[in-house]
Amino acid sequence: MSLSEVHVKFFNNLAVFALFLLVPVGVTFGQTPGTGAISGLVYDPAGRIVQNAEIQAVNEATHASRKVTTTAEGFYRVQLLQPGHYSVMVTSSGFAPHTSRAIEVTVSETTSLNVFLAIATTSASVQVTNDAEVAELESSTLGGLVNDTAIQALPLSNRNFTQILGLSPGVVVDLPNATLMGTGSQNVASDGATPTANNFQFNGVDANNLVENSFAIANTSEVGVAIPAPDVIEEFRVQTANFDAAYGRGTGANVDMVSKSGTNRLHGSAWEFVRNNIFNANDFFLKQAGQPRSELKHNQFGGTLGGPIVRDKTFFFVGYEGLTEVNGLSPGSKITAIYPLLTSDRSAAALGALFCPAGHLNNMGQPASGYLTQAGGAQVACNGSNINPVALAVLNAKLPNGQLAVPNPQIALPNTGTDASDQMAMGQSTFSIPGRFRENQFSTNIDQILSQKNTLAGRFFYSRATQSQAFEPNAANVPGWGGQQLARNTMFVLTDTHVVNSNLLNVARFGYMRFDGNSSIVNPLTAQAIGIDTPTGMVGPGTNAPGIWAGGLMIGDAGTPSQWQVTNSFIYQDTVSWTHGRHNARFGVEFKRHEVDEDQPVETDGLLQIGTFSDFLVGQSAAQNGSSAGLSNVTSATAGGGIFRRNERYTDFGGFVQDDIKLTKRLTINAGLRYEIFGAPIEIDGRLANFNANIASTGPVPIAGTFSGFTMPSNFSGSVPDGVEKTSFPGLYKTPLGDVSPRFGFVWQVTDKPVLVVRGGVGIYFDEHSGNLAEQTLTQPPFASLQILSASQNATATLQHPFVPHVLPNSSYPVFTPRTPTSTPFIEGTNPNMRDGKTTEYNLNVQYALGRKYLLEVGYVGTNSNHRSGQIEFDQASLASPQNPVNGETTNSIANAATRMPIQGVSEGSLFTDSIFVANYNALQVSVTRHMQHGFQFQGSYTWSKNLDEVANETGTDVFELQLSTNDQHNLLSSYGLAGDDRDQRVVFNFTWQTPKLNQAPMLARYLINDWAFSGIGVFQAGIPLSVFDGNAGSVYALLSGEVRAQRTGKNPSTHGSLFSRVQNTYLDSAAFTRAPEAPNGTSLADQDFGNSGVGIVRGPGQHNLDIAVERLFPIKGGSNFRFRAEAYNLTNTPQFANPNTSLGYTDPTQVNPSASSTFGKITSTVTNPRIIQFGAKYQF
């Protein structure tokens, strides 16, 4: 049987099953992605239905037309229409012709148009304009349309459509930041879903980058979704809940974007938007540090042209936009760092005098704990005699421009907390080094009306962007380690629409999407120059020095100097729509093939995380420093090596059936069924090696080692040692085959005048896993190795030789290495029986139309999610006692934590990806909408919500799919709490207003008042929940440092006073926390249990922002015009502060009453722009 026959057989079986299911019920009206519809009832003057009336819908721009007739119930539906404005003509014997003009058809929505015919008289006809209902009478889907008027009018920072996504109720998004480099895309979370669960469609085709599944990409080598200029977008719809079976792939928002097309009229535009730092306010922290305004020069320019090639037959539309930017305010150009208060004297003697604890006594006459090492034992000598040579070399190293690699802080910070004398003196610097960005993008669209029954449409988009910036994510927080990025997007969609007859239509689409990116980081320090070892032990003249994080100071490239990644996606869709009587049935299939090729070296330069600056200065092993806890001054050493090239392939399939039933003129019921297969990643050379913690042997391992737990996919062609399991499938995990999604909803029009509509629905949705899961295997043996050594496993490390043992050089791989009693590979395994995240979504809402202008909507939305993906630290050490020894141990200490780990021979904190996490969301959502009339439109919404989950994510909506649970890994309920993107109160509004025409006023009044336009976007939202962490807590469990919550004292963790005073001092109160309790059967105070503080116990700063635009239109003869525009982002210049540091930073773990780090609770940056002014000019014809 051929592949096509298999597809046909599957589709037939699915259709038969679904039709059987749909006989008694149905769900909401919806539309195939990228299209819209018009439907309604036709009545005679007495209110009786009219059968067999002819309906003709004509596109007012292209004159393309479609004809249908009303059913025996008087119902009609013109479907699969290209979005735009239509004239709808109704004719029936004995009645006057009726024409409704300017009926707007929008993407993914059905426009309701009921027609009342008049009795025919001589030459009689009825003409009405824009008579469609303001309420939603056909669909229970939640969300909203953003039309061309809003796209063009609203003040969008960086002219990026993703900012508009946050205007819908239930959507959570960080504030837009006009200082973001380049396009400034934003990630959104909708109705409790994660930011990786959204679905972006370009003209009806999946346009997501599978690698991360989010709009904005956090990893610099990966490329986010394409951002076409607003001037080439016709409209887009954001569906937030209860979308029908035509949509899948994710449980979050569906964003369906439609490009502009040519018409019978030649039209076009040209524009330029300009920013210059002389018009802008200064950043809050730059001003505080006495620094001048950063440079910000932004030029965005372009043009469009559209029209007929052959009138009524062939149309074209082309667009270009360029963007050049010099930006000293973006996160990659500006950074605030808090680290010890260094001076220009970097001699050993000066450093010893500056940082020795014996020279800094607290109020109790004891050495200040802020100057003590975290490891304990040897402390910095006051004469500097034990300053580590590597530390001395780093602090005296100079950049190529002659400046110190570690500059002196710009200002001194006051010490805060319960005992300010017990803390190390800290300084703060805010650096602003302008980055550069350049993008060129092109759009080309062709529409061909082949015949009355057949149209063909092509959509093409390409962009290329280059970027350089001074500060890379997770890299140095001082100048010198800048980076370069290249990102390219390509999108192509070909659509064929065929009308078989008035009741049967077919839409077929082919799409190709390409995401191509690479990045690199400059490292000005070599290992040889500062006298430090490398992960492989090989040190040459050009070998990069490892990254070092110590006491707030960060230098280096975080271990990864360069990387690249390319994703190609091929998509085929076919949808058939059939109307019969009360029913409108749609059937569809979709096939997708994704190719992900990448080379992303992981930690090949190495990364050292050192608890305190004093530990950095000492830099000794546990044996050298005499630590009673057996700790090196090098808290953690991370090193990687291997073959990091991967060529992954994914194959997806989806099929759906949908039946829309107009039961009565007031009640619409609809049911749908969708089936999806999200293919597991397959590497063409079988390089998706895995570690299955569920089958790995526990307890002591033999001296010779064991391969128990290691697996290789079935398509690996090489031989494997005894003990390595070769799976029966080629992917990282078995492809889930049970993703069946029934959908149900209803729309009940309770009254006609005023229009009152009750809508509701319930449905099941599944999430497609991102490429993050396959990326976790990059460091897994036999193709690579990753060591993350900490605590007792890192006891032998010194600053000169931090990587003990070394990893093998890249040329040695692949190599199968067993688990042995002394091996410490960092494992990131994946459950071979992964399931796709499943969410049950339910909602009930009421719409109340106030005439044809205003619409009030009040509703409830709830979701319940299971099988969400995340990571656990699978090898948490077991607690021992004399009655229940663990691997021979009867006590619980840091020193014996590795021995008490169930699976021996792996690194502490090793991870296992699984689909065992749950989440829950409930919300009240209220919105008021005024549709455009008399030049004014408005939308405002309020959301009161609660979002709960089991993973730690405190980065808002900029996240990867995989997050960790905190505290006890055997009790996920202990991590259940407010989600990291929960903003329980959110108000957002937008408006556009065009001043009324004073046609009868004097000329001067007309000139001064006519043709002005005002628009704005306002956001008021709560801060996100924060948890507080203690690096010493949970020390006996062999978990990753910093992932265990702190111990509370019972005091309120929030400080008092105004937000500004809390920023100037401290946002969190360290007195609300203390050291975690000693673990059962511990051997010292350093052997600590979990802290008792909960998840999300305090919220970060709230946010409120107002962006405004003012525009003046100057009409020009011939129908063209010139527009001048001024926009103010953050009009009130209100600083929007970032979250505070939530790591207590306790030093010596044996202290009974430790003092928190002076950086704890500090806020050191803002998350959005100061007031930015932009001017624009546009010519349209």
C-alpha cells in the first residue's frame, strides 16, 4: 500500500468515526486557518425564513465572487473567504434585491449577517452598509481580532506585532521594551499555558521554530518567529481559548496572521521612523551612577506597492523594510553589576588588606561574616600572602584597549540588613556600550484568479539581521566579552482554493519555513595568560580562559564560545468544507516535516561558580584550605567536550473533523475531533544517546563499572558495549500516539434587542514538545560528556586546576564510558515514554451588546493540565540512619552525599526529563470593546487569575520548555505553587481616535482641528511571584546549588516603604530568613535539610506603562496623503524595575546566625525603557 493510500485510508476512517460522533451534537463555528466566512439567516418581512435565496459575496478589492443558496431552514454560509471587505447581495423571487456593503471578513472568524428582504416593487432595491452584528453569534472561541487600523495606528515599540498579543484578556506578557535591540519580540502566556505552547501561523501555515516553540528566543543561536513590518500585515487574530478542531499543536494562544494582497487599485506607501537619544530620558540606574544618557539611534524605513497585473485576475503586493540601530540601552548593551568594592591597587598586599576578615570586625568584635569564605578553613590573609596567583592575574588583566578587565565599581553601596557591619563592602557599576543591529526584510505576494472556481495565492517573506552587543546572556557582567549574532527567516506559503460547487470547497496549502542563526562571543583572556587550566588540560597561546562567577563578578563566555543552528520545516495542509442543511462540516489533514541541524558546543571553555569573592581570592582545594566540611573554594566546576553536531528530524501528522450545526436561529452547537501525532526527534546518525533513570541499577557499582541505564536509539549503526541497551525505536523517546482531542461549545443568543449572548465550551488540547528535549542530549555519552562537580565531588579543585578530572579532547569521541565508583558525568536523561502535555480547557462567558457600538464581555476560563514536561534531579541522596543505612553510611553529611545517591557514578544534580508535572489555572475575564465608529475605537480588559504549577520559573515569559522543580525531588507537591508568570491582576487598554471633520467650519479651524489622530496602549499589572533560595540549604541531598528554597523565620519577607525607597535600600528583608535546619543524623551545622519557605511567597515589582501616539494627516489631491507621527513610549517616564536578587548568599554554612549577602534583595536594573520619543513620516497613495 502506498503512502498516499495510507493517508487516504486513515482520513476516511477518521472522518467516519467523527461523523458518527457528531450526529447528536456539535461545537462552535470556526474557520480554517487563514480564512474567514459569512453566515446568517434570510427572512421575509413577516420574519419567516426564505428558502433557495441566492447569496453572492463579492470581494470589494479584487471583485472575486462566491455564490451559495439558503437551505430549507433559511440558513446560508459563504466559507473559506480571503479576509477583506465584501458586498453581500441577496436575491429571491418576489423580493427586492438586498445588498449589504463593507461587510468585514476577518481571519479565523465567521461574520454574522442576517438579512430581512422587502417585497419587490418596480425598480426597488435595498442598500445597507456594515450591517454585521457586533456580538459574536457564531463562535465560542475566546480572543480578538487586530485589524489593519489598529496595526497601523497603535504605538508599537519596534513596530512589532507581538506587542499587540498582550491586549487580549487572559494573556500575560512582560511590558514592551522599546530599548530592546532589533525587533524586540515578546513571548506571551495565554490562559495558564506556557510561552512554549503557542501556535503562530503565517497565512494559515505553522510558522514556529520547533527548537524552542516561542516567539522570542532566549538562546542567541536560535531564531524566533519572523516579524513582518506592520504595513504588510492585513490583520491577525489571537485565539486564547476554546478554538475549534481545525487548530492544534498547542494549548496556548493561536495567532493567525494574514498578509496584505494586491487589489484592482494601484496603492503603496513609503515611511521612515526615527529615534535619537537627544529626545530620550535617562535610564534610572545610569542616572543614579552619574552616567550620561546612553546612545540610541534607530532608523526604520521602507515601502510597499500593490495593485493589478491583470485586472480582476492577477494581483501583486511587495514590501521592504530596513532597520538600523545603535543602541546603548538594550539588555545586551547595558548592564548593572554589583561586586566587591575594588580599588586601583591590585597588588596581593592591597587585596589582602582590603578583604581579610581579621581586618573587618563586626559589632560583636568578630570577623565580619561577609568576608569569610563559604568553604571555611583558610581565610584571606591580611598581608595577601595566600592570594591565589590566578585571582591576582585576573584582577590585574587588561583588555586590548588598556582598561582593566575587572574595573573598579563606579559607586559604593551602603550595607544593609540586620547587621551592616557584618557584610563585605560592595560597589555598583552600570555599563552602557552601544550595540549595533541591521535588518533587511522583503515581502512578495501574488494572487491569481484562475477561474470563477479556482484561485491561487503565494506569500513570501525573507529577513536577514546582524547584531553585535557588549554583554551576552549568562556571560560577563563587565565589558570585554561581547558577541555577534546572525539571524535569517524565510517563509513561503502557496494556497490553492477550489470551489467544487456552492456547497463543497477545498483549500490546499504548502508551506516552507526556515530559521537560520549563529552566534559567537569574544574572549579577551587566555588560559595561559592567567595561569589556569582548561577542561581538557590542554593550554595553548590562544586557548580561551574559562568563565568565572565569584561574589557578583562575572567574567568569561559561560563556557560556550560559538554555535549555530538551522531549522527547515515543510508543511502540507488540505481542508474540505461541505455545507448541507443545518450542517457545515469541515475535514482536514496536515503533514509536517522538520529538519533541525545544529552545532552547539556546551561548556567547552569551562565555567567556575565560586560562592564568594573571598573564596575566589583563596582558590584552594579542601585539603589545602582545611575546610571542616571538605569543600574546595571552587564551589562548582563545569566542563564539556565531545561531538556537538546534530541533524534531527521530526515528522508530525494531524487530522480533524468539525461539524457546525445551526440548531435554531438562536442556538449554534458545534463539535469537533482532532487527532495529532507529534513525532519524537530522530537523529540521522543515531546520536540521541540517552540515560534512562528508571532502569539504571542502584547501589554501589563494581570497580570495573557498569553501563546500566545508558541507551542508544535503534538507528545507531555502531556497536555498543554489553550493558548499553539499544532501544526498539529510533527517536529520543517513543512517539505518543494517543493525542485525541474532542472539542465542544455552544452559542445561545438569549435576546435580540439588546443582544445578549451566552457562550461556553470545553475541549482537550495537546502541546508539541520543543527541540529542547533533543538539545539536552548534546552532552551525553558516548558522543560528549559534561561534568558539573560541586561540594564533595569538587573537593580537589583549585583555581589553578579547577577541572579534576579533565574531560576528554573532542577528537576522542564517541567513547563509551561506564559508571564507576569515582566517575562523575553530568547526566541529562529523558523518559523514553514521554507523553505530550494535555490540557482540559473550559469556559463560560456572556456578551452584552450596547447597540452597534459597544460590547461588554464577562466570563470565566479554567484549565487543568497534566503530563507537562519538566526536569527533576533524579539522584537525590537518600537519608541514612543507624537503623536504615544507605550504601554503608549511617549519617547524613555533605561529605558522604555522593555515597548516599541511589544511582552511583554520576554527578550530583543530574537531571531527568519527564512528563509528570501538573498545572491549574482559573480566571475572571472582563472586556469592553467599542468598534470603530465616528473615528473612535476602544478595547479594555481586566483579568483576575491564579496560575499554579510545579516547576521553578522566575524569568517571566522568557523561558525554555524545561524547568526544574525545587526542594524535595520525591515530593513534587512541595513545589506546587504560583507559576513564575502568574500576574494575578492585569488591566490593559488601547484606543484610537480620529478627530471629527469640521467641514462647515472656517478654513483656519478646519486646518487646525481636522485630520488629527491619537492612539495609545496602557498596561497595569502585578509583579510575578518570587521564591527565596539558599545555596547551603538541602546540602545533604546532593542537589544543584541554588535550587533549594530558604528557611523562613516567620517575619514578612517584604520590606516596607515606597517602591523607590525599597529600590534604594532593599526590596526583601533578610531577617525573614535564616539557615536551614540541620539534617537528621547530620555531622555538623553545614549538613542542612530543606528550607521551609514556599513557592512564590513574595511578588516582584508591579508594572504600569502608557504609550501614546499623535498623528497628523495631510491630504493630497488624487487620494494620496502624507502623515507625520510622534510616539512616546513610557510617556510618564516611570521606571519599571526588575526583580530583586532572591539568593541569600550565605557564606560559611556552619554559622548559627549567618548574614545574607549585601546583594540579597537588591534591585539593580529596569526591565523596560525610560521615556523614548520616536518620530515618523509616511506617504500613502
